Amino acid sequence: MYRYDEFDHAFVNSRVAQFRDQVGRRLAGDLTEDQFKPLRLQNGLYLQLHAYMLRIAVPYGVLSARQMRKLAFIARKWDRGFGHFTTRQNLQLNWSKLEDAPDMLAALAEVEMHCIQTSGNCIRNTTADPYAGVAPDEIEDPRVWAEVIRQWSSIHPEFLFLPRKFKVAITGAAEDRAAIAFHDIGLRMVKGRGENAGKIGFGVYVGGGQGRTPYVALPLNDFLPREHLLSFLEATMRVYNLHGRRDNIYKARIKILVNALGVDEFRRQVMAEWSKIEKPSIDLPASEYQRIAKYFAPLALAPKPNEDNVIAARRASDAGFARWLRNNVMAHKIAGHRIVNISLKEPGKVPGDATSEQMEAVAALAEQFGHDEIRVTYQQNLVLPTVALSDVGKVYDALLSSGLATGNTELITDIIACPGLDYCSLANARAIPVAQEIAKRFADPAKADDIGPLRLNISGCINACGHHHAGNIGILGVDKKGTEHYQITLGGSPKDDADIGSILGPSFPAEEVPDAIETIIGVYTSGRISKAESFLQTYRRLGAKPFKEALYGPSKSSTQRIVEEV
Amino acid sequence: MSKLWKNSRFVNDTFVVVDDAAPLPQATPVIVSLKRWRESRGELLALKAPIGVAVDATAEFDVATDDLGKLALIAIPFAKFTDGRGYSLARRLRDTLTFEGEVRATGEVLIDQIPLMLRCGFDSFVVSHAPTLRTLEAGHLSVVREVYQTAVYGRARTTPSFGRVPVLEAAE
Amino acid sequence: MASAFSPQVVTANRLRVGDVVYLAANDDWVPELTDASVATDAAQLSALEAIAAKAVASQQVVGVYAIDVDVSAGSPKALSVKERIRAARGPTV
């Protein structure tokens, strides 16, 4: 992984000193809250429902064991001994203090971490395929470019006061595991064709996003030679910065500009800007690319047999282990190695939360068996990207003793949930208790296995931090005359077949949600052609009708009920 | 009470802002609107004094006819400090249009944004916010000197190399 | 004329630490909603808000706003789910 050099160290230390000075001026009264708020947000500090919240950047979801231990330490020393991994691959601490924040940032800087631009109307932490560098289907390791973007976007003087926040996601693999279609800019590394044959570049997608106006990103550039990434991003950002709406916060994201202009006109404006930019002054010099790429050189691992007798024997005798192996352990690009997913979704627990002790347990596993690497996924889980197959049993045993061995990756209990009204001042309804009740309802592993791959996402408000639009089943918390209600959407997908879910009908009170989900699952399991047909495939084949009828009855059309509800 | 900050110190403002309807003073540096510059270029050039143009944050310069080379100053407003369009306008002026005159920031110019403005090509600042005035008087600019981007700094362009550019030192 | 004013309490967070607080008697900011001063008409609310504005200006608190409360049981109780969770000073899970 990338390591800071003297310059990077000096940069984050300067940033800590700057924020310490800004906090001092705020407490002394030289800065009003209005003037201070964008500054603290650009250092990851929110004022939430109960307290300040610090959002720590995990650049493109990559952590070392030492960094994870420091996160555990910070959570214990200045917070309440746990943290919440987010859909932006970051970590949130819910009980921070303004007066402690500079010290927390200084502690992060010691391990080459920061909170820069984890909030605010600026370019946020770039998210990436959590299997980057180890996935068998990878064209090129996207982490090199994610790090390039991290450096380029950090305190980019032109783009700190954009109309609204700006999120970039990148993948270098054939399968999209970074939900690039739901980002302001999605980057997919592609092999060139025709005149670009033999080259590697980016497919650039723009204007995706969730929130109250969800859009799937549109193609902006089919093949951007990778060496021009930064000048092209700069041109795109400049068009957005100058022309994105600033009169209405709900219409300020780039997706609104792109869809108002039409993607062709937006592309024309970007190309016009790009043609005027002096590219060599912006683009990454080859020497700098080489310097950064060296840090992401593949591990020098000897291929090993892809079968292991001990593992095979245990799989046959230990159902829990077999399930975990089947659901959480993925193929690695080097034979005899595996990608191990660590679920933070034990049914009944808070999705994405980890205690300091659990963070330390994962750090120890990364040191002992995982080549010192940990990833955070946007599904709010962790990954040990490289574990020898022969060590997988030992990793499982250690996870089991830390309460981290739930074998439910991408199953119905692997729920994405935002903090909701339990922590968030923007929320309309709680998300965590609903996630817990649903997970408990499907806690029987055999039941979850039978249902198969299913993305269930819950947001506590229309801002959609819980990605409900992209869930095969999405749940949105709404405030209905002072009570928490939940709207259900079906058919969303965050993957290559990206789609936005459709609202099924009127909302339900919290206590009826698990039953409603069970009804929906019942329609799927009785309607699927075979167990090989996923929930999403069945939904797409059958349409919403049988699900609506099962939930609301055939007598009334759901549109009527929506009208009545409004 | 606003003051003009330039080259790391407060200086007297030699320019006079002239409303569109007001008569043009003789032999005095003036700042007029882009509209007036476009309409009365001949009259303005005949004044034989430095001419500045105040634009709004939506300004689209017409490279073919705006004759930016004849201008001594372009003033860009920050109606609110959170309105970041001015940064992109300044970079267009410096990078794309290679404007060499003074680029002046007006409006809500606050201490924590001045370093960003400097890096985008602004080189003078009309400041009225009291704590900002006080902090500038004290010569205390809270700034991250290490920068990852190539970016203009006043008239001095940095070497085109990614990162590792101690930009702010260059012009102090 | 009968007033349609619903009883309100003024809340904020302490600037330095972020704790949720409520404005109480003697210009004090207290952690328990039940100890807060209740405004029962617009004039009382304005008075509380004026005190709060001073506390903002002196860097004591941040994020001031008024919330609706139920006083039928004597001490104030938050009406909305959000404010009930906030007054409990922690998540429900």
C-alpha cells in the first residue's frame, strides 16, 4: 500500500496545525459558526444529534494493521470504544469533542491518515473496489489511480467550495464492486480498442447518485487515456463548479446539471474546457506515476495448490465453517490464496459497527495471516484481501472468538444501514433497529442461504446514505405525521446492471416491516424458476405486481393507496 | 471599512469603482463593469489610465473581443465565501486566458480562504471582515504550504510537476 | 384571545464538547430536558432565545433551536421521536 514520504507527512501535519488554529479561533470568537462550519466539515467534523461526529478517511478503503490499531486506540481514548464503518468506506466516531479533534487528527497523522474532505462541498474520499489488486477479474489495480486522485483532490484550491459534495468511485475489474454508477464520477479501467488498442484507460461515467433525485451515471468518455485522468477531471470539475446550481441545495449535485443540460451538451462543455487546459501542467508525470505505482506492486506470492485437505475435511464436518467458506471467502488472483470477507453484520448487532477490540483482532489477523492489509467495503464490512488457503481455518477460528465470523456476505442479513435517527440529525426515522429486526427474522443461516444473493439497504431519510435506491430491496424511513414509517422499494441494483428501485406502495410502521419483507421473500421463493434465479432476476421477470398484491391485496391498486396516503 | 491587501501587506487602492451611469473621471485608474467595458472601450482607452473590470461570478469572457490584454485589473466577487465560482474564474483567467494583470477578490473575503484564492491566481484582496483584517495585520496566515496540485500563484506559475510544490513561499 | 402557542424549550449543544443541553433558569444550560425552562407564550420564547443568542455570541453553545414539549405531566417531555432520542442522550439501540 501507499506509504507517505516526507512531503506527505509535512502536508498532513500542516493540515492538523491549520485546523488546530481554526478551532482556536472558533473558540476565541474570531470565527462564527457559519464561517467555521465548512472548515470543520472539510476536516470530517459534524455536529450530529447527540454530539460531534468525526468521519475518518480510509482512502479507497485500504488500511494497514497499524492504522487499524490506531483507529481502535482513538476510538477508545477520545470516543466510546467503537466506530461505524460507512458506505463511503470511512470510519465514523459518534462521540467526539471539538476540543479533542485536533489531537485526534494528530494521532491519525502519525499513521498516515487524516479526515481531509470527508465532508463539505468538495471532492470526498475516493472509493474503490475492495478487492483491488487481488481480484482475478482485474484489468489493472485501481488503487494507484485512487491514490493519485487522493493527492490531487486534497486541498485542491479551486474545488473546495463546489455547489455540493462530490464523490468519485473507481474500479479496475470486469465486475463492478464499487457501485460506480451511483457516483458523481465513476471510473472504470478499460482496455482500449481500435486506435487505442493495447492501451489502458478509463471509461468515465458522470452524474450518478442517490438522494432525493436518484440517477444512474451516464457515459461521459468511453476511453480516457489514463495519463490524462487529472486534466480531464479538472475540466469536468470546473464546468460543474461554474455551472452547477447554487440556488437550491437539492438541485446542486452534478447529476442535476448533467440531466438538465443533457449528457451530450455537458460532454461538449467538458471537452471545450479540456481542450483549453494546458494538460502537461495538470496531468500526472510518468515519473510520479511510477513512484506511486511501486507501492502497489503485487505481493510476491508463490502459487499454491488450490485444494487443502484440512480445509476440505473441516468443510465436510463443520457446517458453520462450510457456510462461512462458501459465502465469505472468494477466489484470489494467485492460486492457493483467498480473499476473506469479515462480516460486521451479525444479526442483532448494529450494521457496520466494530468495537476497538474487534478492530484490534482484525489488525492482528492482518499481521499474522494477511500481509498487513485490510480493506473496508461500501457494504460496511471488512476484508483481508490476501490469506493463504491453508490459513483460512485459523482466521475463521480467530474471527469466531471475536464475534466476526458471520457467514452472510451479500445475503439478506448483510444489510447496509445508515446511522439513522439514532445518531443523525438529518434523519426522519431510525434505520438500525429496523435492520436488526429484519436480520433477526432471517438469522437462521439456512434460511438466508436458501434466499441467496440479496442486497437489502436501509436509509433513515431521503439523503440515502444507506443506499436504499440501489438495494434489491430498499427501505426508506419517512416521518408520517410524527411517527416513523418505512417505504419499500424493489428492483434496485448497485452493480453492472445498475438500477434504481421502484416504490412498491404505501409505507409501513416499523413493527410491520419484518413481516412485509418476509412476505416479499415468500413471493420470491415461491415464484423463482429455480434456486439459481436470484431475487433480482425473479423480480425483473415477474415485475412488481405479485409483490404488490401479496403486500397490499389485489382489491386496491397501490396507486390508489398512495393517493389516499398523501 | 475595507482595506486592500496585496503582496502580503495593506496598500492604498489607486482604483476608483465607477458605476455604469456615472461619468468617467480623468486620469484616474477606474474599475467598470464588463458591460461598460464592452460598450465604451474606446472612451475608456482614451482616458490613458489603467482600466479594471468588475465581473460577476457567471462571467464568460469573449476571448476574441474582450481585449483582456488591455486591462490592468479584473475584480471577481465572492457574494458568499461558500460560493466557489470565483476560484474557477480566476484559474481560467490565469491558465487559459493567460491574463497578466491584477486579479482582485471582492465580497466576502475571509482569512481561511485567502490562501486558496492566492493559489488560484488572485493577487489582491478587498477585506472588510474585522478578524481577517486583524490576522493579516499580524501577518498570521494559517496555511498548508505543501500543495499537491500545480496551480498559479499570482503571476508566478509553478513548475509543472505533480505535487511537492511549495507554492506559497514563492511569492511572499 | 386564546393563544395557539404550544409549549417550547430551547436546546443547543455545548460548543467545546458537543453535549446536548437545554436552557434552564438563571441562564444555565443543563443536560436534562426535564430541568429546562418552558416557554408558554411567544414573549417567553423570545426571552429564552435572546438568552441563547448571548450564549452563542460568547462561544458557550452552538446550534440553538426550539422544540415542542408536552408539559401535561409537569416537567417537559419532547414530542417528536427525534427530540425524545436526543433528550435520552444516546441511541435507542
